[in-house]
Amino acid sequence: GAVVSQHPSWVICKSGTSVKIECRSLDFQATTMFWYRQFPKQSLMLMATSNEGSKATYEQGVEKDKFLINHASLTLSTLTVTSAHPEDSSFYICSAGGGRGVTDTQYFGPGTRLTVL
Amino acid sequence: RKEVEQDPGPFNVPEGATVAFNCTYSNSASQSFFWYRQDCRKEPKLLMSVYSSGNEDGRFTAQLNRASQYISLLIRDSKLSDSATYLCVVTRSNDYKLSFGAGTTVTVRA
């Protein structure tokens, strides 16, 4: 159990385009999902916390208008990178809690590798 | 100062060897501690939680020293499959969200 999927697994796009990444909890409901970004040889950095039915909470320094998060159901959260630029190229990983909120064990998706040309 | 700091390594060890490494965390109010394993270009996977009394899971032993604010991981009888990056993870004291270290790379050679 506790499987989280992400789609797509990798994407290459031109500068200026928008990219949507989906995160799904396959066998459990997740009221809270988290979006992380990881640059090469660096740690995972939390970008935002996605709350089902309400607005996402963004970490300091993360532009909410650039990284749009929607958590419309208990099993799906989406991250849209708007007007992507080469510096947005990174490994984006989502995780989902088991339903009791932020203190729950987090299960990670397989990640999405974004390359912006 | 980073919330979680780790020696990046790499630690290159022969099969069967014991390897150990630490991480330090900056916030003394942190409550929960974990070691995750991350293989190249993959997502992190929980290896084990770390408890104050120390805990063991097979060949892996984790220790927590709250006074000195460091966590250790020891791998005994290393296998080739242990080659990975090990991430030290600490929950933030104010909201219990996860702070990740940059990882310690371990390479086990035949």
C-alpha cells in the first residue's frame, strides 16, 4: 500500500511554456500533499504544502504565481510551472501523507524531471 | 546555517565492510528524525526512523544524540545494493514538515 504516482516522469519544454505535473495517491486518501524540488547534488527543498479543498501554503521564496498548485480531490494534486525558464529545470517530487496531516509518514512519488530549453 | 548538514562523501567501501556517517541538525526543538535512501535519479525511500534509544533494522543501526544534535547511521556487512545516497531528515519544530540534508553518498565495491 501507500503508493504515490507522478505524471509525467520526465518532460522537456521550451522556455516560456507551462508544464503541469500530476501527483496521485493510488491506494489511500491524502488530505495533505507536499511538493519538493531537488537540484543536482542538493537536498530536497520543500516548495509548498497542498491542502485538499483549500489554498496551498508556500515556503518562503517560492513564487505562488509561478508554481500553481491545485488539490481538487483527496487523491490528486497538480503543480503547474508557468512560463518555465531554464533555471526551473529540476527534479520535482511530490509526497502524500497518510491522511492525518503533516505529522504522518510521507510517501514519495517517483519524481518528474523537468528540462526547460 | 543549514537546518541539516551531512558529509557528502563519497564513502567508498568494499563489500562486507562497515561504514558509518553522521549528520547534524540546527534546531534543538526538532522532534522526529529519519534516514532515507535515494538511488540515482529516483525518489527518496524511508530507510528507518531514528529514536533516542537507538534502533537497529537488520544491518542498519541508527543513533540519535539530542545533546549534540547529531544522528548517525551505521551499515554493517555492506552489500553492493547498499550503494546509494543516504538522506538525513528532520522534522521542523514549528510545523513538523521535513527538512532534508543533501545526502551522503556510499559506494560499495566488489
